[in-house]
Amino acid sequence: MVVAVHTPSGQIIGRDTSVGDEEAEVAQARSTRTAFTHRTDTGLDVIIPVQTESGITVVESTVSNDELRQGVAAAWATIIGLGLLLVGVAAVIALRLGRRVSVPVTRLAAVAHRIREGELGTRAVPEGPPETVELAGALNQLADRIDVLVAAEREAVADLGHRLRTPVTALRLDTDLVADPEVAGRLRHHVDELQRSVDAIVREARRPLRSAMPSGCDLGVVVRRRAAFWEPLAQDQDRDFTVTGPDGSCAVGVPEEDVSDVVDVLLDNVFAHTPEGVGIRVGVRVDGDRARLTVADGGPGTGESALDRGRSGSGSTGLGLDIARRVAEAAGGSVSLGRSDLGGLTVEISLPLRTGDHKNQR
């Protein structure tokens, strides 16, 4: 940088840079008494007039282009570095704050899923910010309330069972007083049907307590277990009893006891309403995202006679198939009836597979 001072007398102190346009600039500064800058090819001129006792003194400073650019790159690098550092610090702080909120919420969701799966004794640990602590407390209170409601409903169902069975027992005793054997036999038959209906209603009344917090099971395993229970009866009645299933797991979102009830009512329907020697075929297969349980028989007759037996004919109350339908529909499935290859009735239960399970179809 070059500095020169132009006194009122015309003397130049310092290096003389006022040549050509510079002399005009000094004269302009004296006349206007205003400081200004002038850009040149080699740099920048700064002209500053100063009022002194003897007149106006002009200070002229010339800065080259190299001097103007000196340190600019380092300054930009410092600014960029500081910016990146601040962004990094902000990201770390945001991550820690986010985890402080998200981790407790994720744990609360896990507790809610466990309660939904039937683990009613599970409770959440209050942690995190005040909002998640309050949410954990509300979830725990909800779980406590569910326990109370479930216990109250079980007591109500048990009381209902006793209230219904008492008059049925009285009716059974009264039938023994009927003198006409034919009428007495008919009344006993009706009382037996009423007793079975009451038992089925009580079992069905208990079902929402299990299905409200559904758990899951392996459909193939449960079907094989119940088929093994019925197989000795099939052998005694000289029936061809065939059971097939998938190679791998077949997990469905239905409790094991509900699946057992469905298999039992379907097989009981076959044994009760088809002659001895009629074949039975039980199968479990995977079809896309659904599991399908089929129970087919070779009972006499086809068409409407077989379908009516599945609904409510041939002395059946129809409650067994209704239980199977309710279990399937509660899990998002369905029940369909049709003719079997064996000549009788086919009942197919369709249930959605549990999310995340991978199966292989035989």
C-alpha cells in the first residue's frame, strides 16, 4: 500500500502517486471536500480531504489488487469451517434430543403391542420428556382398567352359566315325571339339545375375552395335534382319515384354544352326521398371505343335502359352524362351504397369516 499526503501548498509528503487522473482526483477532493474511492486497473485509490489551518490537505492511499485479495481465501475457509462445525454440533444436539423423545415412544409402542398380544400384566416405565411420562401413565392405567373389565366379564359369564344350567337341570328332572315314554323321550331329547345350546352359548360368551387380546399359534401344529386326538375314533369307525399340512410354519393371529375349538367342531360335525366308514380329509395349506384349513368328508349325498348339514340340518343346531365362522371373521378370515372330491361336504376356513412370517407350501 502506498500513501501520499498533498499539502495545501502543493507539497507531496510520501511517495508521489498523483500523475494524470490522480491529480484530478486530488483537485476534486479539495473542491468537494468529500472522500471517495476510485478503481483502477492496478488496484484501488482512496482519496480523503482533511481540513487543516492552512487549507485542505488530501491523503491519497493506493492499494494494489494483490493486497486487496490477500487473506480472502483464508477468511472464506474459516467461515466455511465454522459453518460446518456449527451444522455438525446442531445435528448432534438434534439427534440427542430426538432420541430422548423417540426412544421412550418406541418402548411405549412395544408395551402396547405386548398388551395387544395378550400380555395384560405388561406395564410401561415412565421415562423421557413430561409428555411421554404422562403417556406411559395413561397406558398403564388403561392396562389396569382392562384387567378389571376382563375379571368382571369372566365373573359375569360364570354367573350366566350357573343361571342357565339350573333351569335346564330342573327341566331334565321334570321329564322323568312324564308317564308317556314316547313324550318323555322326546322331551329328554329337547332338553339335551337345550343343554348343548347353553354350553355352546357360554363358550361363545367367553370367546371375546380371548379374542379381544389375540395371540397367535401355528395352524399346522394345532391341526395335527387335534387330528391325533380324533384319529382313534376314526380307526374304530373304519374311516380313511388323512391329514396334510405345510412343510414350514403356518402362524396365524388366532389363539391356540380357538383353533382347537374350530377343528373339534368341524370334525365332530363329520363324525356325528356321516355314516361309519366314510372318509375324512383334513388339510392346511398356504395361499399367498392366507392360511387355509379344509375339512372334507365323503358323506352320502351331494348338493344341498350336504350343504344343509353344514348349516343346521340333520339334527344339528348349527352352533358349531357358527363358532367357526365367528372365530374366522374375528381374525379377518372367512368360512366357505362346498362339495368335496370325496362326495360330501367341504368346509374351508381362511385366515390371514401373521405379518413377517415366511412359509413354504407343501
